[in-house]
Amino acid sequence: MILTLKADATKPQIDSVLKKIKELGFTPHTTHGKEMTIIGVIGENAILSRDIFEAMDGVESVAPISKPYKLVSREFKKENTVIDLGHGVLIGADRVIVMAGPCSVDTKERLLYTAQAVKEAGARVLRGGAFKPRTSPYAFQGHGEKALRFLAEVRKQTGLPVVTEVMNVNDVKLVEEYADIIQVGARNVQNFDLLKAVGKTKRPILLKRGMSTTIQEWLLSAEYVMSNGNYNVILCERGIRTFETSTRFTMDLNAVPVLRHLTHLPIIVDPSHGVGIREYIPALAKAAVAVGADGLMLEVHPKPEEALSDGPQSLLPEQFAKLMGELRAVALAVGRTL
Amino acid sequence: MILTLKADATKPQIDSVLKKIKELGFTPHTTHGKEMTIIGVIGENAILSRDIFEAMDGVESVAPISKPYKLVSREFKKENTVIDLGHGVLIGADRVIVMAGPCSVDTKERLLYTAQAVKEAGARVLRGGAFKPRTSPYAFQGHGEKALRFLAEVRKQTGLPVVTEVMNVNDVKLVEEYADIIQVGARNVQNFDLLKAVGKTKRPILLKRGMSTTIQEWLLSAEYVMSNGNYNVILCERGIRTFETSTRFTMDLNAVPVLRHLTHLPIIVDPSHGVGIREYIPALAKAAVAVGADGLMLEVHPKPEEALSDGPQSLLPEQFAKLMGELRAVALAVGRTL
Amino acid sequence: MILTLKADATKPQIDSVLKKIKELGFTPHTTHGKEMTIIGVIGENAILSRDIFEAMDGVESVAPISKPYKLVSREFKKENTVIDLGHGVLIGADRVIVMAGPCSVDTKERLLYTAQAVKEAGARVLRGGAFKPRTSPYAFQGHGEKALRFLAEVRKQTGLPVVTEVMNVNDVKLVEEYADIIQVGARNVQNFDLLKAVGKTKRPILLKRGMSTTIQEWLLSAEYVMSNGNYNVILCERGIRTFETSTRFTMDLNAVPVLRHLTHLPIIVDPSHGVGIREYIPALAKAAVAVGADGLMLEVHPKPEEALSDGPQSLLPEQFAKLMGELRAVALAVGRTL
Amino acid sequence: MILTLKADATKPQIDSVLKKIKELGFTPHTTHGKEMTIIGVIGENAILSRDIFEAMDGVESVAPISKPYKLVSREFKKENTVIDLGHGVLIGADRVIVMAGPCSVDTKERLLYTAQAVKEAGARVLRGGAFKPRTSPYAFQGHGEKALRFLAEVRKQTGLPVVTEVMNVNDVKLVEEYADIIQVGARNVQNFDLLKAVGKTKRPILLKRGMSTTIQEWLLSAEYVMSNGNYNVILCERGIRTFETSTRFTMDLNAVPVLRHLTHLPIIVDPSHGVGIREYIPALAKAAVAVGADGLMLEVHPKPEEALSDGPQSLLPEQFAKLMGELRAVALAVGRTL
């Protein structure tokens, strides 16, 4: 942490800053210049005390040096984390993994039909919502445990591992029982009790970025999961909220190489939510593969106009199959398979 | 809901849109023009089916007419909601109510000292955090139930009702036992299970706006609380996330008159979080009273440099007392008391 | 400027950074720590070379210490700048100055009528657009020089000094001839050639904030004007672009105390554009006075439905008169007059 | 345009709305429902009168139907515009066109060296700044006409057509003389007088998106150019301003398919500014090709640490050459050449 003192900081002010640094067990390194005095504060987690220094008289600003997270960082682990889902599905390895399926699970028949279709086209994980976070209390909220059972049955029939969302600490055990990957949705990215709870499960966690979460905050949310013992976290970019209203959210594909630099965790992209309009999704899916994502999450529904949620952004199975061919070509072009 | 059809929508496409409208139990009102065909769709909650229509061929766009919320709206209840906390404290009435106290509860002595100081200066509610949502897993997470007990004891000694945050559905019962107002924080504004849970309590709910929640989404979150039976919701603007980094968040004071127009619920403002820098808080607090807020939430701590969280944005008791005098003058200028 | 070197920066990398610092005529102050090496770079305008250092191997990050602007800063001039418009009108003094009038000048009769009405209600400056920046090429673009002549005639009849916008370097001379204050609009805040040109005039410049301009960028734009010789700059906050769509822009009233801290220049607020909806403007105007603005800019039109632009956000003369009474009360409450 | 009337709109209010519609020469189509009355307003450019209707009593909201722009739209011209720069360079055709070169032109030797290097690697247009919009008045402002001459000489030696920026209406003639493509920068995207001026030239215009310009506003800016007679406009996405600070801007690649749907104009992407950090640029460049851009603009400099601007985001010639190979593979994967 670096403290920059105010140009007119007094000697007593500087002294009490130095005293506080030592009290907290850190070592100060002071540099006096004509225009400024700066103090480097060395010590484990010094930045976590930034509030204390910001509140002191004479302090102009406090800047972090080392990053506030640890377990998620490249410094902690140099090589990429690869998560083994069983069934030969590795996330974070050479193959780009596509997770596909309906936004909400509706009937078992339709789920099975969709699962078979996406599997045939090359998807390796089935997605499907059982608990649905909905902006309106009057909107469909998900079929809950019944949907989880459908997912498990369809897994048995197709061999596709399943990813589904948990919204509530009390449902973590239940979802853990059924899911191969537990999803924490964008609206819960800073639901810290939920992060702690999923951090104690044995399943990989797919952690979506919040709609206005900075990359640093997102990594700190992943750090909540890891510091509770679960090291298998998949980061999923799904669009951020900006001033632009012609798409549902703004995909932040910059985030992929930035994350690759900062963290060893696998990174996937969800263009369905990031764009929100069916006809634009294929273009963004190809961009996501080209930018270096380890996987994609895509909504597919055989009858979008009857979907219980997100119909307008669901691909038809035949659109999905066509897209998979295109994605394969892009994956090869960037040295990967799909 | 108004559907605008594409300029080149075919007769069969239009017919299947009309068929779907009737299937869903709504009434279509069609207008054909040279450039366009528009269909008004009349019926309770028609807008909740917008996804279905957006996914249909031939449909250009879908626009809501009636608002998607109901219980929170001015149409539902014309006169302002006034919430009676007991002890003669009314929120939403003529008097602007100031809630003050430390961000996190630390020691009982310090809490009592602060409570007495803010009470003497004119605060009518004591704030204090027991459960603290923190971006980093390594930051102080609150003293939990012990802090709740301190709050209750200080309430007994000072007569000040208490507002404190709940983060987790499993803590709702516990917090309800101790608190006079249950706060749902910005990061949980779309934690829908938590909203349902507090909607089943008997305490007023102080619902903070999320850092990137639109006014409409925020009102829908309030609708979650109300539709679960709890009609006493206080909306608290606390700054939104924008590109500007010279303050912690950007206070959206526009929201106050907009909410006043849309809803009957009381509206308060939290300039401590909205600005995040001590010296700018008094100016924004005065602006909040002038713009028409029903109350303020302010962080006060006798030793900000030792505060367990948010030291840099906590006012000293003497700064708070001075500010209260200034706020009183502004309140009178806009026809209120404080 | 502070350089933080990468944890694994090599000796030769560090040496070449030090060499470059000296080459550029600055003095390095180096601190070696266990986790990092930091180098303070002392010298006039060192930060302007930040690009060079960011591009060097071994450099992790570059942070400014001293601010990148000079003439606009409080350090350069401690006391507030007060701009004398003649006619006894001072901007930046105790009295809050209200500038009012139509968005676009239409007929001379209507302009005179409006000017007399706003003057009677207490406005001290007349606003009116002659050159109008419009998003669409098909929208009304202003009456140009004819409108400038109307403004000058109405000034003669009412004694109100006039503020009007210039959009183009070639019109600067013309506008300077007619206007008492030359406005640079939000869309031109980084039209640097225009800033240089108005910096060479003798008139005070009213510089609106751009819709996504940070406070620092805005101050650098003011620095363009001042560094060209014109020290009379008035900063005008007029709302920033955010994700919220229920108002036209989001008023950033935080900016007022932040600017007060950073600069000696007078600060005014334009709630008409910042909110964009007539019925919400009075609340925000009161907030702007309470937060400490030196003045307000308000759109007033006797027939908003016939206004050539911005009808929906124009106050009627009688609404304006009522608001002025309310603003006077708020001004007194914060120790000012109006 | 669709007017939705307030639920409690009175008969006289509705009548005066209908009267105004006819006065303005439009045709009203009225639909009365239980909850609402809606009026479709048919006629050329009806939406440009939206302000008038929004200001009328009884009107709840005004929504556009037809888009506010015309010449730029797909409706106006179904097939993609292809711009022929001579030298066999077509923008908007199958081949993805890469424009590369230094941010600012420095010496002629270095410009020539860079031009030869990027040409050899496959770039088809040379970029180089002569007039530089800089946030600080103290930063390097470009070598002006001298730099234009260097560009022309290097064009002669390499055969590469040249793109360079104009900032000022008075320099348009000069830049037109030297440039093959005239660039209007992000900060001037709503400098309407400049748009009109370049609309009267014979050169293709490369119009960058402003940092907070919506897609619709951007298209309206392109409409300014086209409605002044110049139909050769290239749209260039270069990153928008969001809350995320870990990259310089946030690339909005969603914009590419959205624009493809709305307009016939060619679309290119500038990842150098959109990310702003050298090591992340290749990933985003590949994404831009995959998402369907017709071209890329990339900053290349042989000595980034000596560049007069944007050193940290300039690729080295050897990085650029390597990237071009990778881009070629991605282009082929999406059915194009490069």
C-alpha cells in the first residue's frame, strides 16, 4: 500500500501516520520530495487497513500495491486451473466447452429433446434453470426441485453433466445433490453468505459476473468461494450494465484477457444474456471463442415463444447446430478444439 | 402492452400474433397504418408475457403501457405511506427523520456514546451494522448477534429505535427480534429469497437501491416485499455506480422526485455511502433534504480512524451536531421540520 | 508521479527506468521493499510522461501524485474566483445567480416577454440559444445571427446580461460581439480547438460538463481555456449519462463539493437538462442551491408546446416565479442570498 | 410515433392533441382501451415533433416507431456499402481491411519504417495522427501540416492509402488534400459543424463512436455526414466508457451485429483504444474479426516508449506481424479473407 500525504501535511500528522503503521504491525518506507511525501507500507494484507489511513488527517490518498485477493491470483498459482467434470469433460483445457439448454426447465420431454439436440451438435454440459431469479414477483419463479429431478434424469439418459443455479443458502445442499456445477447468478455475486455456503460444497462453482461488478470485485467474490475451501471456480462473463440500450447488456470481452492475466481460473462467456437478442448471439459467441474463452453458455429452446423465460434470446436447436459448426472453425483458428 | 409489427410482417404472422393474444386471455386492439401496424394488448399483467411476443416472427418491438408493479404504485394508493416506529417516530410525515450511528457496531460503550451524541443532536433512529457485507473475505464481517444485543441495550438506554441489516434468510428471525427496522442492503436488492423472507416479517423494511438498479427494478424489489404481506417499505437511495471515480458512488437525487411521483412509499437518502468522503457529506445531506427526502441515513463515529468499516465516510459527533443545525434550516425552507 | 515496478522486475529493467527518468530531467526517489520497488518521480509535469513509463518493461503501474492541471486548481489560487458581468451581477459571490430563458430563441416578442417575466421573478442573466447542437440533422438548428441580435435588443430593453452558446471556431468572434457569457456546450467539452479559441476572447466562458466527462477531464478542459489567457471560466454541471433511463440524464450533485475542493472557479448547475422533465426540475433546483452551487441555469418558455427545442423541460413563467420564491428560502438556509 | 395518453386524460386534452397532430400535417390513428388511449401518428419525420407532444397535457409518453435516421438505414439501402479507396482497397467487401500505424506521426524515417513493416505484414491502409485531440493542454498536440506531408510522402513510397484525423472545420480542406480517409474522432462525434463540413468533402469519412454515444446517436451523426452529400461513411467502434477501470474503455462488440442489422455502412473496430493495454489487444482484435467487423484499426510503433502518444497501447512491428497471421486464420474461419 502506498500513502501519499497532503502537500501541507504537518509533522505531527506525518508522525501519527507512521505511529499507526507500526501499531498495525507494518513497516513504513518514507520518501520525502519537494512536492510530496510518500510512504510505502509493507506487510501482509496492508491494503485491508486502507480505510483507517484514508480517515487520517494529512493523508491525500491511499493506493494498493499488491492485489487484495490471493488464492484466485496468478501469483498464487501460475498454471491454469483445469476442472474435471467427469464424463471426460475438462473445463479450462484445450477444448472449448459449450454448455447449452433452456433458460428455465419446463417439461421433462422438452428438456430431454433439447438435451439430445445440443449433445448431438457438440454441447458437453446441459444448462437448465430450476430456481429462477426474476425481477418481478409476478414472473415465473422456476419449477424448483421438480426441475432438478428432470435434470438428473436427463443427465442419466444423455450422459451430459448438468449446471443449474442456486439462489438461497438453504437450497445449497439440495442443488449440490443434483448438479454437476452449481451456478451463482449475476444478482448474487455479492451475496456473501451464499458464496461462503457454496464454498463449502464439493461441486465446481460457476460464478457469474454481476451486472455492475468490477473485475476486482468479481475476483474477490471468487476469493470468498476459494477461501472457504472450494478451489474449483469457473468465472462467467455475461454482460455489464452500461448506458447503451440497444442490447440487453454490454458484453465485456475485454474481461477475458484481463482475467487470463490476473487469475488461473477458467473463464467462460454467456452471450445469450450479454446480448439478449437471438439474431446477434452467434456473432458474439464466435467473438467469445476468438477472444480466448474456455467455454460458452448458450440458451437453446425448441419453442422460444413458449419458453417460461428468456424466449427472445434462446436459439432454436437448428440455429445452435449451425452455430456449433462455425464455432468449431473459430476454435481451430485460435489453436483450440470444440 | 403495445406491439409494433415489422413493416414487412406477413398476414400469417399477424394472424398468429392475434391468436396468441387471445390464447393468453387478452384483448387485441389493432391499428393499421401505411408505415406500420400496431396492436394494443389489454389485460391484467399483459406485459409479463412480453417475452413471448418478442420471440414471435413479425414483431418489431414490445412496449409496456401500464407499469409492471402494482402495490408500490401511486395508482394503488394515492396518499403517502407513513410508517409509525413507535416512540413518536413517523417516517414519511412532515418531520425529516435522521438515522445515525456507526457503520459497524464495535464496543457497547462506544455505541452508547455515539447514540447519546446523535440523539442529543436530533437523530431519531440509531443505525449500526451487526452483519456486514464486505467485498473482501478478509475484511471484518460484523460482530453478529453480539452486536444486535448491544443495539437492543442501547435502545433501552436511549429510547432510539434501531435499524440494522440482514444479509441471509436464516438470520431474518434473529434480526426481526432485535431491530425496529430491518435493512436490506444494496448488494441484496435482487436477492429475491431474502426479499420474500423479510416480506413475511412484521418490521418495516429499509430497502437500499442497488448500485446499478434502475428505479423500476428497485420498485419491483419493493413489490416483492409488499406482495409477501409487508406493506411498510422505506426506499433508500445510496448512490449508483457510474464512470465517475472521484466519489465512491454518484448520488442520484433525481430519483427522489421520480419516486415521489411513482410511489406512495417513504424515501430516504444515504449520503454517507453515496459520496463516501467525509468532507463532502454535509453538502449532499442538505441537498437531500432540499430535494424532498423523508429522511437521511448518516454514519457517525467518535474515532473514525479506529472504525471497523467506513471510517473515511463517518462524521465526528461534533460535525454531525453542526450539520443537524444546518439541515434544520433547510428543512424549514422546504416546509418541513427536522 | 509514482512508478510501481513489477515484483519480478530485473535489475537491468529497473536501471533503464531510472535512466529514462533522468534523461527526461526528473529526479527519482527509490524505495525497495520485500514485495515491491517504488520510484517517486519528482519534477514539473512529470505525469505527462506517464505513457512513456507505462510502456517500459518491468513497470507495473504509474500513478499521478500532483494533479495534471494547474491554473484551475485551488493550489494555484486559494480564494474563489468571482466574475463580474457588469450590471451589478457577480458570479461566485454570495448571491446565487439564476440564468433563465428559452432553450432556443424563437421570436423577438416572445423572447422579450420571457426575459421580462424571469427578470421580475429575480433572474439576473438571460439565456437563449442561437446556435443549437442537435442530435438529428433534421431537427431545428437555431436561428443563428438573427437570434443573437434579438438577444442584444432584449438585453438593452431589460438590462439582463446574456449567455448563449458557440459551436464553431468560426462563430467565436460573432458570438463574442453579442454575448456577455459565451457558453461551450456539453458535446463540445473536448472540442479542444474551440476551447483554445474561446480562451482567446475577453468574455467569461460557461463550460458545461460533457455527458461522460470525468471531473478531472472537465477541469483539464477548463485548463485549456485558462492556459489560453481567459481566466473567467464558469463550470456548469448538467447531468451525466448513466444506466438510469427514467430521467434524461443523472444530475451529479456530488460534483459541486468536489469541484469546490479542487478549484477556485465558480460552479453552477443546470437542472433543466440534468433531469429533463418539467415536474422534477424544481426539486433538483432546490437541491442544487442546498449543495452549494453559485448559480442555476433554467429553461423557461411561455408556450412549451410551441418551443423549438426542449419544450418538455421548460418551466412556465408562473412556475418559474413560484420556484424562485422557494429557492430564495433555501439560499437563506445555507447562508446565501438569491 | 405512438402517443400513449394518461389514464385520466380529459376529452379536451385528447382533442387538443388530435388538433395539434392535424395542424402539423400528420394523420392520427386512435385506439381507445379500458386502461388507456393510444394514438398512432403517421407521417414523414413525425418523431421529430416528439418534444411538442411530450409537453402537452394528458400525454403520458411518446415512442418512436420508425427510426429517426434515414440515409444510413438498411431500409434506405439493402445491400452493404462498399467503399473503394483505389489501390485495390475496398472497405466493406469480403476482405477484412487492417489500418495500422503510429498514433501520432513523429519523424518521417520512423513513419516510413513503420509503414513498410505494417504493409509487409498485410496492412492495407496507413494510419497516423497529425492533429491530436489531447485531454491536457500541456500534452503533445500533433505536428499538424508537417505530419500530413510526411504521410503523403510515405504513401507515395509504399502505395498505402492514408487515414488521418481532422479536429477543426478550418482544417477540413487541408486534411482533404492529403488524406485518403478523413477521420472524425470520438470527442468530435457530436461536433455537428465538423460533421457538416466533412459531409461536403469528396473523401470517405471514418466516424469513431463517442465514448458515451448510443448506437442511435452515432447513426444520427453519420446521417449528418450523408445528408450533406457524402455517402461514404465508415463506422468505427473504439470502446465506450463504463464503470470498469481495468481497461481504458470497454469494447462494445455487441455494436457490430447491431449496426450490421440497422445500417448498410461498413463497420470497423479499433481495439487499441478500446482496450488501451498492449498485451490485451491481440485477443480483442481476433474477437473483432470473429464478430464480423469489416476492418480493424491498430496502433503500431517501433519504439513505444518514445511514442509521442499512446505508447502503452502500441504494438511492436513484430507483434503486429504475428497478430496478422492469427487474424488471417480467424478471418478464414468466418468466411472472409484478410
